[in-house]
Amino acid sequence: MGNPKAFLDVHRQEAGYRPIHDRIHDFGEVEQTLNTRERKLQASRCMDCGVPFCHWACPLGNKAPEWNDALYKGEWEQAYRLLASTNPFPEFTGRICPALCEKACVLNRFNHEPTTNREDEAAIVEAAFREGYVQPRVPVRNGKRVAVVGAGPAGLAAADVLNRQGYAVTVFEKNEAAGGLLRYGIPNFKLNKAIIDRRIRLMEQEGIEFRYGEAVPYAAIPSELAPQYSAVVIATGTPTARDLPIPGRSLKGVHFALELLSQQNRILAGIEFGKDERITAKGKNVLVIGGGDTGSDCIGTAHRQGCKSVTQIEIMPRPTEGPDDPQNPWPNWPRTLKTTSSHEEGCTRRWNINTLEFLGENGRLTGVKVQEIDWKPNPAGGRPIMVEKGEPEVIKAELCLLAMGFLKPEYPQYPERSAQRDASSNKASLKNVFVCGDAQNGASLVVRAMASGMETAKKVDTFLR
């Protein structure tokens, strides 16, 4: 540890966001960066604890104390090597990860000023690309082929690990470019898509083949992919959004959140849409149903499209203000109120609101009938009981975005894996099919999807060996 007393003398300093009046007029990344001196000072605050809970909290097992120490000493290449040893894509997590490690940091328990691990991570990997530490490495091939279905964070992580182990990897992606929700769900103001393109170019140089515009349904895997490849990894994510089947759902102006977000990202990539296809918040009162990160992304997008107003409603109660969560104490993740950069740009937020009906005229949305509710303990245990509270009201809205999460996909239950193969036939059984990421676990964090993809790649390697 370079400076054992830095955490006593140096306070946590975040880079912060661009000014609101500047950032809401474009889709450039909102987050700023610290200069090199300030970044080293922030890295010096890491205490290299006897029990580093950041290791425990990070799904990837990132070695934050080790690379923070190297960063503090100015050993940027060493910092990158340590970071890349556990994290295949730190340029993604360094921008969009909620930083579970920081909430588990001992300094967070000590004075609520945890080490800036996420920003340090982003600084390290950007320096690595800038200084040329990141170079393509083409491994020696072992003669076996693996197919990965889905080019989201889980599929990319699995493909990266398998390729480095010598397998010839082909990635099938239904969309026109790789990234999954990184590209089509997360706005550019949080993750510039040039960052994804840079990584994909590197993976292609390392020998990974990407086949775009090729959707592979589950039903086709037994007959098409499984017999042709040594193993198949399913990483299709959670493509089905949770719907709200109430009266008026078919009105024009009611959309899933990803319809807006993916279309806006495609427009920024140069894809054109007709007037009737275009989803825009310009000049409209916008209602976002759902209080999570996707809802927040809708708020920021609506502002940049020129909306008149934005209201966000959530059916669950308002979280505690924090910073501590008595129901989920340190080092666990605190379920406290989260205010994002998009919320700071202007938004009316309400909790304990149930949606009753979409209202419209001439087939177009004009408002949404809602009602305040309350939650009472369930005498039988389990989920609390929702009870009405107050009278129904109408929220004026010409655009309503449903951001209520995603449904876990159902896929065939493949047999238990076995290292034994049928030597009498060249046709592989479904024992060579693996599932990872959100397709396996349901919707979760990008960092958890990446960890699942890497773990699945190790299972594939064990099976094929």
C-alpha cells in the first residue's frame, strides 16, 4: 500500500457531471474526468484492508486494492494488467456499473467516502488504450468450434474467454451490431457507442467471428447449431419487457421504454426512421412508469428530445434517503433513494402509484389515470397487500413509456452436462448447450452478466477438455 494514511487526509472526489444547461442539448457522455494528479490521489485512498470487501461484492472479483496501488504509484500498465486479469471489458463497467464494490468498501462503512473504484477503473483502461497497452492477441487454435448466440455483455464475455483459450468462436447476433443492451438500451450520454465499437474491432482482430442479422431461435439450436459446433452458449438476455395490459394500452403514444431508447441510439448511429415510425418526446408531456435505471434513461432521453415535462411513477414505496439501509446493512448493497444525472435534469417523481387506465382521443394518448396506494403486511406472509388510498387522478401525458423490467425467458431444460461424448456418432447431443447471463438468471446488472458469461466459458472449457 503506497500511502497508509491517505484515507485520513484525502477526501473522496468524484469527477461529476457536465453542467445541466450544457449536457441536455446533446447525447455526449455526461460524466467528466479528473486530471492525472487528482486520479492518483483518489487511488491512494484505498486502504488495502485486511478483509477487502470490495473483492467479495464485485461479481467479477476485481482486485481493486492491487490496481489502485499501482495507479497511485503511476504504474499504469501494471494497473491495467491487474484490472484486465479479472475484467474483460473495464471500459464498460467503468462507465455504467453501479459499483457494488464501493458500497462494500470499508471506507463507506467508516465515513461514507468509499474509494472511487469505478472512476479509477475507467481511467486505467482509457490510459491503456491511449498508451497502446491494449493489443490484439491471437491464440493458438485447438481445433474446436464454439457458437455464442447473443452479443450482449454475457455473450461477449463468454466469447472473449473462449477465444483466448484457443476455441474458434462464432457469435450470432440478431441485430445489426454487437453490444445488446449496452448498445440498444443504454443511452449514449452514459456510454458512447464508439467505446463498444473499439472493443468489437479488437475482438475481431483476435479472431472472433461476428455474424449480424442472424436470429437463432431456441428451437433451431438442437437441429442447426448443436450438431455443427463443439459447444453452444446461449446468451440472448431478457428480450421481453413486462407489459401493462390495462384499458387503453393500444393507444398511440404508449410504448415500451426500449422502443424509445433503441430507436434513439439507432438514429444517432445514422439509421433513418419514417415519420410514422418515429417515437419522440419533443413538445410532449412524458410519463415514465417504473422507477429503475431504464426509467431514468427515458427521462434523460426525453429531455434531450425536447419534452415539455417528465413525470416518473413507481408502484413501490419511496426508498429510504440513506446513506445507510437498516434493512440491508453494510457491506450489502443499500436499497436507498437513487438520484441519477437524468433526475437532476428535471423530473417529478412519485411513489406508491398504481396505473389504472390509459386515456385518449382519436386513438392517441392524452393522459393516464392513476391512483395512490399503500402496502399493508400480509397476514399469511410473503408479498405485502396493495390497498387503495385516495381518489383516482389523471396525469396529463402524450407519451407514456413502460419501464417495468423484463420477463425471464423460458428455454428448454437441457440434460446435465457430461464430459462423455457419443463416439459412434458425429452428431453432438444437447449436453453441449450452455445458458448464461440474463437468459439464465433473469434481468440483472451488466457486471453480473459478464461474470456469468466468463463462468460459463470456464464450464464449456472443462466440458470440452
